[in-house]
Amino acid sequence: MLTCNIYGLDEPRIRERNILAGEAEAINLNRLLITDNSWIRLPDYKNRQFWQNLPSNLKEEYIKKAESYLNYNWPVVKATDYLEFIRSGDRKQEAYAACSNALISLVMGELVEGRGRFTDQIINAVWYYCEQTWWGWSAHLSPQKAGPGLPDINDPVVDLGVGEVTSNLSWTLYFFKDEFDKVHPLISKRLKQELLNKSLNPYFERDDFGYMGFMGGRPNNWNPWVNYNMLNCFLLVEDDPERKKAQVMKIIRSLDKFLNGYPDDGGCDEGPSYWGAAGALLYENLEVLKDATGGRFDVFDNPLIRNMGKYFYKVNIHAPYFINFADADATTGGSPSAVYRYGKAISDTVMQQFGAHLASLAKWGEHIPSGKICDQIKSLLLLDEILKAEKKEALVADFWFPDTEIAGARDRAGSYMGFFFGAKGGFNAESHNHNDVGSCLMYYDGKPCLIDLGREEYVAKTFSPRRYEIWTMQSGYHNLPVINGTDQKDGEEYKAVNSRFSANLKVAVFSTDIAGAYPAEAKVKSWIRSYTLNRGKSFVIRDRYELAEQTGKQTSSNLITYCKVSVVKPGMIRLDGDGFSLNMTYNPRSVTPEVEFIEIKDRTLKRYWPEGVTRIKLVFIDPSLKGEQSFSFIPLKTTAP
């Protein structure tokens, strides 16, 4: 293994790569774009052979689920459901999700059974959505002139929710238009009209939705997410070939804005759980564009596109655990279908095998897949291939994303046993940002020890000026120091400098100066935080610091753990995790520990940390203006590297 020692960049830059527009011009997309439905590779309603040949257990489950909605009473999304967001901050997501699940279940049940038994309820679903004022989510109304609270039918906003419903309704129209017309010609006509009015026209005619990228800045996962749904809809619903070409080109230009703001290393600063809505959905867009041009639109050999795919498997700890900085979840199943197909598209065997491994973990073939209508059918098409494919978990020895400033290493490539650590530099204005510059996580035998909490359930406060009042967003609840009683500050100017990573067969080291992530009242000149993995032996956290002055307020090095914590004696703390125990040693003459158990009540955090977490504050005793501290973690029973 070669040693690398690289300085990271302070913050991401927008690069006018325009990869997709360049590809569109190179292949003459306006000439090649297939403007009828012959590009579609999904089996339609009349392809009874495909649906009848599905495994019997899946057919039974689809039909049973659809039957549960035969008498479904389509509920109104009340004005107070929308208003609750500005009243209490509650997004009321369940008010929108229930009807979406019903539509998907009925459509899939009818595709599988093919007897028309669910057609009337699908029509009811279509009519229900046609009568609805807006298809989006209450948290996303701020772009309308009237502001948040209630949707304005005359100022339609295209958000994530609108995109999801648009996709499902567009595919419903594609599959069942002939069946609808047998019942009444106004069903398809009305649905198409509402798709145009609520979604297609406002998207095509406006450039001021921030996620599009045309107003400047770096778009986040909203960009490929909305664009994927709109791309399907434009291709399926638009009748005018020239208008369809213009719509597709607009999506290509918007996707380029997303790619132009992405770092060369392919790292996703939103974390791996958001990669499923970022890198994975970029892939889905590219696959549709390839299909819609007869295979000619193909950028899968581009280094950035390849790196964006590789990112996902590199940050795997031991699935379902992934590195989860920022708002990312501690666990994710990924999207086995997208991971496998992405790996296949870029000819990356590791990624492809990892996708098959994730499918095995998710017990593919035992139950019906999840997701939108088109995504479920893609999974069904892939089922035989992915179940027969070679499965192997991606467990890379180490990785370094120099632009995103995320690094990680484990005791040994190909094994989750022993130590794994991940660390970050970066800056405190990243997408879904937490004030966590310089933080780390550390797992042992694939199980959590030092953790990143993730985020609580989203409410109005989460994406407001009061975001950093939320405890999980604060550096004091990450594996970071509190300096002179001061936490890190949010903002692009609060950042790490001189982030470095090096690795060889025996040791991996990440270091970064985090002083710049703290405001002036911290009175810190430099604070070099480093993480050292002595492979198969120990993990060490070290701080070398210089203060401008000692204010008299507390300085501490804080750790967040999911382990049971016991102070064994001065200088030693025992951490008991899931199947492992570590001793943490420190200098008792320099720091004294304070142990605080935190009960987890939030239902989102409770999914990952149901037993509660513990914060260890290693409080500095009479710190000098210049000094060094280190904390070592050693297994009670050494795992062979």
C-alpha cells in the first residue's frame, strides 16, 4: 500500500465542466432523442408473460397488498395538515405518504394480477390526485409568493413531493391509459391536464427553483431527485417532439449544475444515506438518458461519474453501518438495484458485487421491493440476475477524498473485524451541515463505539436560522473539543486547514487544524486534531493546541459513544459495546472525565441508538496556553488484523 500525504481543499469550487451538455452536443441529442415510447424497457400491462412469471410469493404479496386498499377511502389533505408546519413545525409527512402507498400498491397489484379488479380504485386514486390542490410537502412551500402555510393553486411549486407523485402518476397513465379510456375518456385527459398544470409546465417555464441550479450556488440531492422524476414525466407525457427535446435539454443543463458543484473526488458531503438521492439518482437520470437515445448518451467512463459511484462503497463500515457525517443516517440499506447497476455501468466489479451483497442483506426475492412504481419494476427485472451474481461486501483498507476531506481506514482490507475509523475536515456550511469539522467515528468489529449521532426527526426548526439550537447539530455533541467554553460556529468561513491523510500496511493517520472552525471567543491559535489507527493494535486521538489566552471557561475533549461507560480507575475508562470491550486510556493529571448518559426520545434517533448514548467530557485540568493530549483505545481481546 502506497503512502499518501495530501493537503485538502478549504471548500468546494464550482467548475464549469458541463459534462452532460457536452455529451448531448457530441451525439446530437436533438436528432437522436426517441420521442415516442419505444425507449421504455419496462414490461407494460399487456406483457402478461412477464407478470405471470414472477415468483409466486411476490405475486401473492403484491395482490394481498392491493386487496388491502380495495375499500380505501381516499382522505383529504386538510388545510390544517399544511398549516401544522408553520404552527408547530410538524411536517405531517404521513398525510401525504398514505395515499402514495395506496396508489403504488394498487398499480402493482393490477399489473401482477391483470384482471381489472383494482382498476376502479386506481381511477379513484387518479381522480383524488387530480382534485388535490398540490402534490408536495408542507415544508417546501417557501418558494411561492404567498410563503409557507397553504399551497397557492395559481403559483405551483415543484418540490420533491410533487416530483414523486408526478412520476407515479405518469407511469400509471402509461400503463393504464387504454383501460381508463374504456371506462371514460375524461380520466386520462384530466390526469394529463393536471400533470401539465401542477408539474410539467411550472418546471419547464420557471428557472427560479433553487435546486435547478440556475440561480447560482451548489445544488444538493434535490437536483437529481426532482430531475429524475421530471425526466420520466416529460418523456412519457409530452406529445410535442420539439417541446420534449427542449424539456430534456433543460434537465441536462440542470443536472450539469449539480455536477459542476461536485468535487472531483466524487465525495458526497451529505453522507451515504443521502447518496441514495444524490449519486444514485444521478445514475438513474443517466440511465434514462441512455435509454432515450438508443444507448448513445453515455458518460459512464467520465472520471467524476465513476468517482461518485465508488464513493458509496468506500464509506461502508460494515453494512448496514456507513460513515454518517452531517444529517446522514447511521445505517442505510442503500439501493441494491442502483448500486449493482451503477457498478455494472462503470465496470466496477467491487461496486457490482456490493450491490448484490446489499440485495442479499435486504432478502431480495423474499418480499416485494420498495420504491416508486418504475423503481419497483426495475428491481423485478433485475431480480434473477442480482440473486445469481457474486456477492461480496466492499471493505476497503483505507480511502481519502481530498476535496471533500473525508478519510477512513480499517485494520485489514476485506474484513470488518477490529478497528474502523472515519474522520473529516471540511467546513461548517456543507449540505445538511452539522458543526463537526474535525470529528470522527470509530467502530469495532463492525459495531458502533464512537459515533456520529445523525439528526433528529425533521421539523420546521431543522432548516431555519435556529438549526444550531438543535443539540445534534452542535460540535459539543460530536467527537470534538470545546475550547474555552466555546463550540464551533456555522458558516462557510469556519473551516479546517491543512487536512492530511496517509496510510500504509501498519498505520493510517488523519490530521487537520480545526482552530478556524471556532469563533474568536474560543481564543485558539491552532488546534491540530489527529486520528491514528495502529492496524490491529490501537486507535489514538491526539490534540496539539495553542491558545491565545485561557479565559477561565472550561476546555474539554468530548466523545459520544453508544457503549456502556465505566470509569475503571484514574487514567482508564472501559467501553463495553455489542460483542466487544475497549479500554480508553488518558493522562489523569491532565484531564478528568465527566460521564453523562443521554436518553434518546426522538423517534428518528431511536432507530439507531435505542438504548441511549453517553457523552464523555474529558475536562482539561489547568490547561497551559500550549499543550498536547492523547487518548488511546485498546481492545481487551486483540482481534487478528
